[in-house]
Amino acid sequence: MRTPTPRVEIVSTGRWLPDRVVTNHDLEKELDTSDEWIRERTGIVERRIAAREIGAAEMGARAARIAMERASVHAGEIDVIVVSTATPDRLLPSTACDLQALLGATNAAAYDIAAACSGFIYGLTIAEGHLAAGREEVALVVSTEKMSSIVDWGDRTTAVLFGDGAGAAVVKRAENENGPGLLSSFIRSDGTLAELLWRPGGGALIPMDVAVLDQRNHLVKMAGREVFKAAVRSMAEAADQALLRAGLTSDDISLLIPHQANIRIIEATAKYANVPMDKVFVNVDRYGNMSSATIPVALDEAVESRRLREGDHVLLVAFGAGFTWASAVLRW
């Protein structure tokens, strides 16, 4: 199969992470857990936690400004802003509109998507659609997550997993059919499994009230074992499909950037995709699961550390609540 002609490319990336580091040893003081238990089961050593006064829009704006500066793009040039977040600062208006205001990008359309951990790849495919239609020139894709705000800090099965952070990418139309760009993408979902990873209360169906607060149903609930199985199966499918659509094989991949949920899921995905671990980017040990922000943060770190160079093929793959799963192949 011939490698497709890219229609859009990521021209720059940026990330922002809170200064505060919470280690496994810190959590030992509050929860019935241990550093050894967390490391063995998740690979996580520490995570970043945002200050109370900093929300998802502010975190996303800080990452976006870095990406915009690197691309020499000013706020007035941005045509569309797509924000992925599971932790909106408020229910109305969107986090994207708040972020737009912070950036001063008053010419842009701005909206949120809710695809959980798969959100960055979903957002990238949406940006591709906008630009390929020929109506916009510059898109800003931002994934920003303050997971600490929706975690039940009394539940050791979930509290140890999550962290806060934001990543952003400036996307433009590809200029060269043999140059850098998005070669393929694959997105799917299965809403029948929603209750395996969800926040039961606090929405329009079960509005916030005293009972919801008392039962802590506004916070994340997860059936860990079932989620693990679904994640490995779905990410394997996504990796296969993205490679097939790009006309490539695992041998062509220079770097695999999977969603950073759990080291065991990462290892299983790499094994199925036939990508050796020395070609897999891992930072889950330092940041934990930042939901949709994990992939853009990792992508930015990979570029900065020169794990990703011009002409390399990178495979992105993710799985999240919904369930959603997604993948993409980029030529850098």
C-alpha cells in the first residue's frame, strides 16, 4: 500500500507541568499503600499536582503559548481551537472559550471535545478536517487536564494513578507531499462499557446535591482489571489500523508514544505492535496518568530530547473513558 499524502502537519509543540511533585512516599502517609506496591503495578514514581487556583484553561494556555512562540504564530492567526479535557473549569462556557480569552485569539472558533485519554488524537483528526476542508489555515490543539480535581484522594486504587498537566500543538496544512505530516489516524468508541470508568454523578442526569457529595459520585470510579483488558485489546487494534492506513509496518516506526496510563499497558501494547521497548517513549514514572495530556506532553519531550528527528515515523496510540481509543502515524 502506498503511503498517503499528508494533508496537515504539527509544526510545533509545547507543554506545561505544575511545579508541585507528589511522590509515592508522600501518598504512603495518607493512603494504605506503598511505594513498592504502586511501582510494581503501575510504574509510577511521582506525579505533578496543580495549585488550587490554576485551572485547566490556564494550564492549557501556558502550554499553547510555548507552542505558538515556537511556530512564530500569534493569537490573531489562529482559526480554530480544539481543546480536549475531562476536567473543565466549569460546565458553561467551554474551557476552549476560556482558553481563547486568555490567549486573546478572538478570531478563532473554539470548542471542547470529551474523549478522555484519547482526546489529543481525536483533536488532531478534527483539526485535520478543518484544515483539509480549506476554510481554516491554522489550528491549535490543546489537551489540558487537572485530574487531581476529580480524583477521590481516599481511594488508593485511583488516587495513585493520576497527575496534572497540559500539552499543545500548532497544526497547519502540509506543504510537501513527501514531507512531515499526519499520514493516518483511527478513532473508535464503545459507550456500552462507560460504567467501567466514569463519574456517575454531578451532571444533568444526576445533578450535584448532598447525596452525590456524600457518596463521592462526582469523582472518578474505575474497575481496574476490566479497564486494563479493554485498554490492551483496543490499543492493539488501534496500532494495527494506523499502520495499515499509513502503508507502514512496525519496522518503519522510529518511536511509539502510547498513552501513559500504566507501564504494564504500555509494555503489552508495545509487544503486540512488535515495537521494542527501546523505541517506546515512557514518562509515566514521572507524571502518572494525565489523561489526554499524556501524549502531547510526551511528544514535546521526545522532540526536545531528540528522540524524534526529521523524517522519523512516530506512532501515537491511546485508550480512555467512554470507552474511546485512537491512533495516528506522523512523519516528523
